[in-house]
Amino acid sequence: MTRVAIIGAGQTPFRVRPDATLKELFAAAVEAAVSDIRHGFDPQEIEEAYIGSLATGGSQLGNFGPLMAENAGLTGAAAQRVENACASSGFAFRDAVMAVASGRVRFALAGGIEKMSDLPRARNRGWLGVSGDVEWERLAGTNFPGIYAMIARRHMYEHGTTRGQIAGVAVKNRSHAVANPKAQLRKPLSLEDALAAPMLADPLGFCDACGITDGASAVILCRWEDAGALTDRPVEVVGSGVGSDVVALHDRAVCTRLDAVRRAAQQAYASAEVEPADIDIAEVHDCFTIAELLAYADLGFCSEEEAGRLLDEGETRLGGRLPVNVSGGLIAKGHPIGATGTGQITELVHQLRGSVAETERQVPDARYGLAHNVGGSGGSAAVHILKAPA
Amino acid sequence: MTSYISLPLYAASIGQRLRLEAARCSDCGAFTYPQRPVCQNCHGRSFSAERLSGRGRLHTYTVIAPGGAPAEFDHQQAMTGALAVGIIDLVEGPRLTAQLADVEVEDLHIGLAMRAVVRRLYDQEGVIRYGTKFVPDEAP
Ligand SMILES: [Zn+2]
């Protein structure tokens, strides 16, 4: 397999943008990724483009990949949409990595996009919340707030996790987002306010969930040997793993862990030849606060019992031993569904290069970064490990 | 716009929805419920339908605030406010996600003995869709 480098990465700010079209948002993300390539790059070099989107903004557009590519100046690249719910662009990234690693193409693009603000609320509630077992979960009475709430309740029961530890994820990630101009929620949140927020699905409140947002992200990859001519600081993709699992929570033997993530992580660590202890920074899929605590154990950072304590002791805070979601995570940076996976990669690329514009949130000397992107409540997951330039 | 199960599909699944008919694998004896074309234990494909008792215990649960449930339940939430949902460990092994009825939310706890009842779930195209909910089981 050919070694794979990321030479450029960019994203739009994650915001509610009712005035911007899908085409404009995706073009802006590609432009950001191209202009991130230090020594210049002609996007026409891109041979394949993989674009993650759950539902193209609820419009269910066909030929969506070519449409986005055309508007971003990539006409002629073999473009396709990749869909795996909230992990769509994590899987798109995997496809682009494999396209280069296999030797098939020299340049590939992975990206993602979602517009969640186009449709009226009633119609939005039709296309959102369809990434579980719709027939036996949604139509029994619950979609993701309730599903993650049931995971949270069981986590508290089995592992002694507290409500304060769960809400603490939002407090931490909101504090990280204050310094990130790309983030949607930049006001800090106190634990007191998080716990006092109205209940969404007991034990989770409104501060434990993501809101509506719009955005796009894009990453450009090439062979390692070609990267040096284009950028001084290529980031290497050293580990890639993907997995899936039964889609309904009730069909899993244990509902406080995500086996799709465990499968993906095992592949990613094995291919990178690193251990969880080698990871210096991680962007994890905190679609609900409890999901970040699941990630700590599923990724091998600690046991399920220790997840709450890892958070409590500040180990995953900026400045801690293993900073998690320094971008603000999904909770605070925003979660435009299809754009999230390559948005996480974009953050890690800048962190590992040491090129974060806001120096107060730059993690110093990080060598290995991990991205964890989950579809729905764990029906699918992609885990990638990136290595800083030497 | 909401998610959708057509009337013919709904009619075809009444046995498993209302009578809790599971697919019992002819090869390994495991129950697959809700039914699927492939045994979830051994991947066999031949089954006989067998009714589950509907008795079980609450594995986990949540109480969803008004507006937090799927759009199909807006009408119900407008009338009843919060909506309780749980995952039930059925005694035969399968688990099921269902609404919890006839119980005060303060009385819900993991391990609570419950039994299945047939209740109205939601209306679609003027037809009431019935399904399974769980209520406390007085004599487990
Ligand atoms: Zn079997």
C-alpha cells in the first residue's frame, strides 16, 4: 500500500446559514482546503471525490456528488456521495484514503456537507432521526435523544457515571469552542447552567445535545512521495478503520459500548501500529454528551467505569494529558451531519501541523491524532489516526 | 413528512407487532425478534413463528420531554406531555424498544417487571396504528 498524505484541509464556519446554498457551502470548503496547500495546487488534479451527506439537506437529491464537484471546480473528477448517517464523511475519508493508498489515483478529495436549516421544522423532523431502526425504534416512540438517554441511564446504573460527569462533557467542549471562530456555540457553559437546562430526554437535557447547523468540510489527499513538493508539513494518514453493528440499540448485548467503534478502532490502531496510549489528541463524536464518555472506553483510553473520572480529572481538557475535542466537538463546534467527519480531520490536520490560527487552543507537540466518527447510535463508525510531520 | 410504513406492510406484520410472534430458528432454536430474514444467532434462514410471553424487565428507559419524540408522536405528546420509552428484556431473550404506559415516571426503575399490552401508537392516513407498549406486571 502507498503511504497517504493530507496536503490541505478546510471547512466553512459551522453556523445556521439559511441564505447559503449547498453549492456555495461546499465550494467554500473546497476553496479553504485548496488554499491550505502551501505551494499551490490546481483542483483539476483531483481524480476522485467522495462527499458525505446524510440527506443533502433533506432534499434527497440524486447525482449529488457530481453536482457538488461541479460547483467546487472539480468537474470531471469521479464524484460520489457517501452515506452512513452522521459518519458519512468519516467513510468518505476512508474511501479517499483507499483510492490513494491502492495506487489508483494520485489526488483524491474527501468532504462532507449538510444543510439543516432549509426545510420548515415539521419537514426537518421527517428526515432527521432516520438513522436508527426506524421501524422498531422511531415508530415505537423514540429517536436519538431518547436512544442516547437510555444509554446514559444504563451507563449511570452499570458504571456509576454521574449526571454531572455527563454534563461535564458539554462544559468542557463549550469552553474549548470559545477560542474557535469556526464553532457555532462560543459562549462558555457552567456546570450549574448545564444541569439546570430543560430536560430533553431524561437524564439528558438540552445542553447535552447538538443543535441545527449548516456547513461543509473538505480534505485533499495524495501519495506521500508527492506531498513534499506541495506542502512543507504533510500530515500522514497512518491508521484507518471502519465498522458497523446492529442498528437498533435493543439488539445489542451491551448497550453501554459501541462495537462498531471497537472494530474500527482495532483496525485503525493495528494499521498505524500504535496503542491508545500513543494518542496525543482526539476529536470524538459527541453528538450527545454521553457519547464522548462511550468513546473514551471504546477507543481504549480507559475502562467504561473510568470514563467519568477521566473527564472529571481534566485529562481530556485542553492542557490535559489527552485533549479531546479541542475544536469544541459536535456539541459546540456544531454537527452539520455529513460535514462532521472531515471537519474532525480538518481540526486534527491543523493541530498536528501546529498551524491552528488561534494559538491559545493549539495543542503543543502532538504526534498522533485520532478522529472518531459515529453513525446514528453506533450502526456505523470510522476511526482514523493521523501522524504529525516530522 | 414523517417516516412511513405502508398499510400492506403494516397488515403483514400484525402478528409480530400485536401478538409478539418471533421467528424461532429451525437450526439453533434462537428467537429473532423483531423478525428478520436471517437468524441473528446462526444465520440460518428457516423459522417457525412462536409467540413470546410479553413478560420481561426494564433494561433502561427515558422520559422524553414534549417535542422531543419523533414527529409521529406530536399528537400524543400534545395530549400527554412527556412520553416514557424503555428497552424491555423479554424473558425469552429478545429485547424490544417500546413506550411505557400506566405508570408514574417516578416509579420507573431498571429491573421493573413489565408486561406487553396492545395500545394505539399513532395515526397515519386516517388509520390507527396499534402496537406494543409495556405496563408494570403486578404478578411477574
Ligand atoms: Zn439460528
